[in-house]
Amino acid sequence: MAICALAYLGIRSDRLDDWSDFAGKLLGMQKVDRAGRSMAFRMDDRMQRLVVSDEKGETLAFLGFEVERAADLQAYAARLERAGVKVQPGTRELADRRLVGELIWFEDPMGNRVELVHAPMVTDDPFVPGRPIQGFKTGPLGMGHAVLHVQDIDVMMPFYRDVLDFHVSDYGLVPYGLYFFHVNGRHHSFAMVGSGQRGFHHFMVEYQNLDDVGQGYDIAMGSDRVSYSLGRHTNDWMTSFYATTPSGFFVENGWGGRVIDPATWTPHETHDGPSFWGHERLYLPDEKGGLRERMRDMRMDAARRGLRAPPAADCPWLFGELARGGRG
């Protein structure tokens, strides 16, 4: 049995109009529904990837992960029950709202609702983005990735690794605990920040074209929503910026993320900080000895040591994508 992708996300927010503008006009998602007290957005041929429900709270409502086979749902349910986790079978009404064949749901040790789903519904209707973009990098890699704040990383890490079979890609311990997990070839579909807090840190969407990131950056700058400046991460090589959502958490807008081979990947500790360059945390106060300064110091150290991602010719996925584009 296997969890194979981040299928969808649910957000609680009573700022539906703001979310409609943010997800459509900045991220480029397609709004497909505003039935009752919720709205949904598409990114590809899946009937929905993001659901925003009209509820107070301004945070994550649920994480939806896809399993490979219908039988995996019962296998995970049995394993979770043995681990002392109460599992709820998804009703037909809930499955219809999530636009999936069937599902189960439960809460992780920090109270985050997790849904495991099989057979997400697809549509032949073409994806119509909310702004002109080439599209998102999804397919077998899933929607993108999601990152949680956690109070106790020593409890949460083994739950996702040992009970749910998420695979550690890498981790860092300075300036705080960070664990990154893969469930397919995307470097990470899930991560946790050991900040001692609870809540949603960010989710990531990956674009097919770097210019779509740059144009989104200009849009975010014009609406004063840039929270992390443009930069490039050291572990997944993603070039990205972060925008502040109407709910206060972030969305990473990225391009060129690393695709790994899960069969041969070896988890390891990283020591180089989160970014080769950029990703200045503009939302933080710039004070002596503060987190913003410490993260800047780590980037400057990376620059002094000449750290960088491999060139395109040494990156099999990116080289392959460029080669295929050239034949089109």
C-alpha cells in the first residue's frame, strides 16, 4: 500500500472574495464553484485541487492525500487503529463533496485533519487559468506540497514516517527542526517546521514556466503580498517567492523543482540553510540577532562557499524537460 500524492487542500476562511482574487488572479487557478458556503479551484484535469470553506479560523481545514489502490484505504485504517488513531470512514455525501471515489479521515497528533482518498475525479473540460499561465506541474507529482507548524516535531515526525509511510527526503536542525517528506518523485510533498506553534505555514504550487512565477511576483508586489522575496532553495532547487494569503499563511510560487528517484534516495541532514540566495523574509522584523538576520547570514555563508544547484545539463529532469520543449 502507498500514499502517492498530495491530492487537494481545504482552507477555512470567511474571506471568500479575497480568496477568489488571490487564487485566481495571483496564483492563476480556475474558480469552478461557489456553492453554498464554499468555493473550489482547479489547477489541471482534476475537478478540484483547493477548497475554501466559509468558516472562521483562517487556517488549514484538511489535507487530502491520494492512495494507489482502493484496498489501501482499509489497510491504512487498520494500521492507524492499531496505533490508537480513531479513523472515520468517509460518507458518500463527503466523497461527493471531495469529488473522489471513496475516502477515510482522521486527525494527526497535532489535531490536523488528514483525508486519504482514492479515485479523484477528472474532467475533460479544459483547464482555464485565472490569469494567463502555461500551467502547473502536477500529474503524478500531485498538487504541490504542504508545510505545517508543529509543536512537537519528535511526535509528528514518526507519525508521518512510520504510520503513514512518508519517506524522509532530508532534514535540518538549525535554526529550527525542519523535516521534508516525499511520497513520489517530487522532492517533498509534505514538510513540518518545528516552530513550537500549531497551524499552516504554507503550500506550494509549481508552474511550468519561470515567467509565470515572475509575472506573479509582479502582481504580488503590486498588492503588497510578497512575504519572501524571490530566491532558490538548497534542498529542492525550487526558484520561488512566497505570497501572503488572505488568511495570513503563505503560498510558495515556484518553478524548476527537483525530481528525485525514490527507489535510490538516501535521507540526510542538511547544513546549508534553506536557500542559496534570496527568500528574504520580508514579513519579519529586521532586528539584530533575529530570525531574519540569521537566515540572511546563512545565505551569505552559502554565497561565500559558492554553493549552487547543478547546471541544467546535470539535472536529468530539467534537461529532459528542456529537450522535450525543444522538440515541440
